Amino acid sequence: MLANARRTHTCGELRPDHVGATVVLQGWAQNARDMGGVVFINVRDRHGLVQVVADERSPEAVRTAAAGVHLEYVVEVEGTGGPRLAGFALWFLNYSTWLGRHGLYLEDLYVRAADRGRGYGEALLASLARTCVERGFGRFEFWVLDWNTPALDFYRARGAVAMDEWTVQRFTGDALVELARRAPVPR
């Protein structure tokens, strides 16, 4: 077991005032992802979870070591505390044959519970709307679960309109496999 002599903080203790400070964490790798030169490792201890990033600004030895971390490795990490993201928007282009123009499809908008009500969601939406306007896109679309009243209220208060005449259709699992099996081969 790692001795706590070098640990300066638990994973649950890191706060915005630690940005720029040198911290030493000890825990285990909950998961690790190498995204082509940038390695993300979620380090967990019994107090919380921290995401550690090794990128092009990290020394080569650190990037190499980070790329070798696997699930449940016990790790000690020393580095500079960085800001936590308050939220994110994951989107992609779609195309409307009706309008004859591209649009923006928002797959996911998320703001951490601790940061909700501080304007981050509005800022993310406004940024995406600006992207649509600047690029001449015809629309900005997304789905919201019908039971998610706070999200529906949030979007509708900003001018979103429900597309009640449309229903979502999906192939998945056995139905998807069966449909693929029946696909005719062109002659």
C-alpha cells in the first residue's frame, strides 16, 4: 500500500483555489483513455474522483507512463492543478433536405450540478446558436426526454419549440441485426 507521506490532497479535496498549485494524489485508475497523444486517467480514492490529463505540454516520460496505465492500477500523480469543466456540449452537423442546408444537432448538453444556475448552460447554447448563425446553418436541433421538465423549461424559456408532429424511430439489438440480414444485395 502507498504511504500517504507524499500525498498533499485527496481526490475529493481539490477545489478551484488549487488551480496552478502543485498537488500529489494517490489512488487507483478507474479508467484510462489514450485519445491519440492525450491520455485521460480518472483517479479515484475513497474521497472522490479527479481526471488527470497528460498531453503535449507534459514531459515525454509522463506521457509514456500515462499511456501504460490500465484499469485499477494504483497510481501516485504529481502535477499542477487545473480547472474543472463546468459543463460541455457535444454536437455534430446534420443536413436538412427540406431546407437544403446544414444544421447543428446537439447530442448532449451537460452542466455539473454544482455549477447549474450560474449561466454555463445559457453560454453553451448561445455559443452553438452563434455557430449556426455565423455558418449559415438552417436550424439547431436536439432531443429532450419528455419527463425532464427542468430541461424542457430551460430550453423553452429561451425560445426552443417542440416538434410534436415528429416521433423518434430507432432500430436496435435483434431488430437491427435482422434488418441488416435482410438487406438486398444489388444486382
